[in-house]
Amino acid sequence: MKKRILIISGWVVLVAGASVLLGFATSKRSSTPCKSVDISIQQKGSRGVFITSEQIRALIVQQEQGVLEGKPMDKISLREMEAMLKDNSYIIDAQVYATLDGDIKVSVTQKNPIARIMTENDESYYVDSVGYFMPLTDNCTPRVLVVNGFIDEPYSFNYTRNAKKMETDTSVHSLLPSVYKIASFINRDPFWKAQITQVYIDSAKEFMLIPRVGCQHIILGDTSDLKQKFDKLFVLYKDGFNRNGKWNEYATINLKYKHQIICTKK
């Protein structure tokens, strides 16, 4: 019994000591002036830099109404800063924390665009690898799949949405979930990523692929049985065009129908 009491007493002392140390550390950090703001940007893939560390610093200065260096740490809201960065159109995630010495660490992960959407009204924006949308940037122009044609869905209407989630929302009538589905499929496969350069949406809202090699228009139709359609096309390339060399003999390749490919000569 005495041994048990001693063990419990030991734990109480440890917890109390830890609480005192934590309180001391918190108090010390609160009174410490900010020494520096260290910003790092994580890039998914090699698409380019869409938001620079200078632009991130400017956003932080604007939110805090001045520079952070020299400002007491208890006057700086790291949580609000993190939320502000996560809300940025080019950022998918942000982590902000402070050290006991007064250094603020900002780690930002930028979005990874996989397709550029060009509307009928000449507006352009990107959809990223997880379905979020992002505007163009003057910092770089990534080489990604181009999607154009009869599409009239402005960025301003969709910038807070996610194309992947829109697919399961029956109240939303949009081509963007299908655009994301095709772009994701192409982006995941090195061969198709290199071969397919453009997706065109015709007046019937059907999808057509424009290849890098060969001058055919590849009629995909809708996004149903997507893998099977691309598998058929690959067999045609491998066992047909690659053997007979007739890459430019056909005007269209129609993949819409199951278990068959319809090729139309020029």
C-alpha cells in the first residue's frame, strides 16, 4: 500500500513539475520578441513556383499590419496566420509554429496543377492533383494538359469547390468533375502524360483527345469505362500503328463503344 502511495506521489510530482516547466516556457515565449520569420515552400512535382517566399512574407505583414521582427510573440496569432495561408489559392497546406528563441517557422505546400482549363470566354485557371482550383500566376506557366472547347464555368464560381467532391454532389451540374477525372488518369500514367496534350469538349459535351504523336482526333465520349478506353487505344498503338507505321493515316479514332475501335481514314 505504501509502495503504491509512493508511486502515485511520484507521478503527481512529475506532472506538477512538467506543468511548471510548461508554464515557464509559455511565459518566456510570450515575452520574447520575434527574431525572424523563416519561410520554406514545398513543391509537389516540378511544375514551378506559384507563390514566392516574398509574396508569403507580404501576406503575413499585411495580416499583422507590419513586420513581425521585434514584435512580442504574444501579439502574434500563429493560428490565424496559418489559417490565412491555407486559404490562399496557391497553397494546399501550411504549418506555422514558433521556437522558444523567438523564431517563427512557416512551411507552405503549394498546389500541384495537372490541367489548365480554358473557357469559352477566354478565362483560364488550373485544377490541381486533388481537385482544387487555382488561378493563373505571373510567376510561372506550368506545362500541363490543356482542356478547352465548349466549357463555360468561371473560376469565380468554382474557386472554393473541389472537383472530386463535386462528382458525388447530385445538386451540382458541372463538367469539371469529368475534366478532373480525365486529367487525373492521364497525369498518373507516364505514357499518356507524354502522349496526350489536349482535351477538347465539343458542343455535345463529349470529350476528344489530341495526341502529341499522330494527327488523329481521339473520340473518348464520356468518362465511363475510362481505363478500358485507354487500354484499347494502347493496344491499337502497340499492335497496330507501331507495326504498320500508319500513325497519320486516320482522321479519327472512336473509343466510345465497348469492345471495338472505329477508325476513320482521312
